Amino acid sequence: MIAADGLILAGGKNSRMGGIYKGELQYQENTFVDNLIQEFRKETSHIWISYGDTVQKEYKGCQIVRDIYKNCGPLGGIHAGLTCCENSLLMVGACDMPFLKIEFYQFLMEKWKQDDRFKDFMGVVPICAGRVHPLAAIYKKEACTFLEEQLQRSNYRVRDTLNRMNTLYVDITGQEKYETMLQNVNTPQAYEKIIQEQKNSQKKALCHRRLWTEEFRQDHLTGKNHPPADLTRH
């Protein structure tokens, strides 16, 4: 178990999505935020939903945290989450990252624990293809001091804060499973793409089921009795 709270950053302006709140976009059977809540609950019972000026929605079993420093972007959201955090660690996930799984945070935590300088780091942050992903990371509660100083300087760049504090970077480039989890969906085009991919996957699964049903029916009529075909070969 990870002794951590979970924070879902949901306070963005959603401008690239045409003003539509990304957290309530549907993927598979849940909304983006519901998917993250479901994953975080595998490790923690303390989940915070971070908002700026507007509370988009309340989620059962989760607590709302409002930015202390207004209009400061994700840095303000992470700072507010660390301020309220009831554990020594905070798992952070953006609401427009519907593929994030708790397995990803477990992976980051394992890498952190394996490092001899574990106690010195203020957080562990993934890198993919040279790009830093601070909105899918784990931070110590003590990191709040660095974020506070950065906010007071009116420098709202998360990257600058990471450079000021001792941060462990984990490169996941080439690890397809984790690269997929870091994908964000923040435009209508990106959302349409994942929905179309989902539909294609569902059609393929339906085709496999129909094929298996037909094989089973034919075997029954001919009196054959053998295990169902391996669907993975189709």
C-alpha cells in the first residue's frame, strides 16, 4: 500500500475543449474523473478534487479543495492539495488523463524506494520522450514549502518548482504500457479519437463473440465436443 492521499486536478479552464468540463467526459463506462477515483481508491481512502474558482461537480466519498492562490494553474492546485493532504505523500493526477492506473503510481513509488537518496527527494516525476509530466506524479507533503515560495514569487511554472527542489525523475520512454497511461485528452479531436478507438475495439470483440458462437453452434450440430477456440488467434 502507498501511504498517500490522492489529488485529482480538475480546475482548468477547459479552453482547448471549447469550455466543456473534461472531468465529465465519458470513456468506457465511467467519466474521466470517476475512472481516476476508482483507481486511487485501490490505494487510499483520502481523495481530493482540486478546483479553482468554479466547483464543477461533487463526487461521493471525495473532498473538494479550492486553490488558495487563485488563477495560478496546476501549481496552485497541487499546492492546495499538499496543504490539505492527510498523509506524508500525495498522488497527483490530471482529470484529462483517463488512462492513468494505480499501477503507474505503484511503479513510481517502487522506483523511488529503490533509490538510495529516497529520503532526500521531494517527489518522483515521470519523463517520456524528453517531456516531464508533473501532473501524474507523487509528492511529499513537505514539498508544499517549495510550491508556496514559487507562488509568492508569481512564478507559476511547475517545471521551475521541480528544478528548485530535489526531484527524482523516472524515464518511462519505450515502456508502451506507461506511455499510454500518460496520454491526456484536452481537445475535441483527441476525445473523438479515443472514442472511435473504443468503438473499433468493441466491434472487434463483438465479431470474436459471434465467431465463437457460430463455431460452438456448428460443433453442437455435428456432435463435436472440444474446448472453445482461442479468440486471440482471430
